Amino acid sequence: MKSIRFRFLAAALAVMMSAAIAKSQTADSAPPPPPPPAAPGPMHGPDMFGMGHPLLHFYAKELGITEDQKVAMKAVLQKEHAAMHPLMQQMHQLDEQLKTYVEGTYDAAKVQSLVSAQSQTLVQMKVEEARIHNELYQMLTPDQQAKLKELEAQREARMQQRMQNAPPSDSQQEQ
């Protein structure tokens, strides 16, 4: 009696496995659609330093820059792409190298060296960024500059308010 049950169970299991395999190999369902392209952001896409740059959108929306200002600013951003792109690539390469020490064997001296190189690259990037922003700022009219300063002051006030309302961290609670 046990052998009949066992044979029946084995046959049912074989049929279920065959059905599962057959179902997985059929092409009756369409392949999934490709993912939508990522929206170009400040550091992505071919229009990285073109009219799609967030800073130009901000200036156009909040400061009401003219078409001539847009064209001039776009030219600056495209020109400066040559200086910024290698620095961004270097930062990415250093991040990838650091990842090997996170996922693999940790070597403090090598990590220290990579982080030091990364900090030097970040300094160069920030210097270039400040120079570019200054060049764009100089293209604004005095009224637009005043409006920008006002917006930055409002942003700073919001940041300070959030910092004051932030819950204390664990280290602050222990003291």
C-alpha cells in the first residue's frame, strides 16, 4: 500500500515539475518593457552643462533671466565641462576603488591613501564650481543678484530652523 502511495506522489511531483519547467520556458508573455531613461540631472546625460542644467532652470524660473543671459550662461557651462568632467571621472574611479575595500579585505593604509586622493579631487572640484558660479553670478543684473541673495538668505533661514527642530542625536542624548 505504501508503494502505491509513494508512486502516486512521485508521479504527481513529476507532473508538477514538468508543468513548472514548461511554463517557465514558454514565450507567451512579452518581455518586460525597457526601463524609462533616467531624467538628466546636474551630473547626468548629454545635456549636463546645457539648457537642461538645473542652475539655468533655477535662474530662469526664480530670477527671470533673459534669453541673452541664458545663451551666455549655457556657453560658460559648456566651456567648463572640459574642466569638470575629468574631475568627476576621477571621483567615480576613486569611489569604485574604495568599494573594493568595503566589499573585500580592508586595508587601512590603502583606504587612507584613496580617501586622501579623493579629498584633493573634491577640493579641485569645489574650486572649479565656485569659479563657475562666480562667472554666472557676474552675468546677472544687480536686481537679479539682490533677488538671488534674498533667496539664499531664505534658504539659510529654513536650514537653521530645521537644525533647531531636529531631534537630538544619540551622542547628544547621552551627555
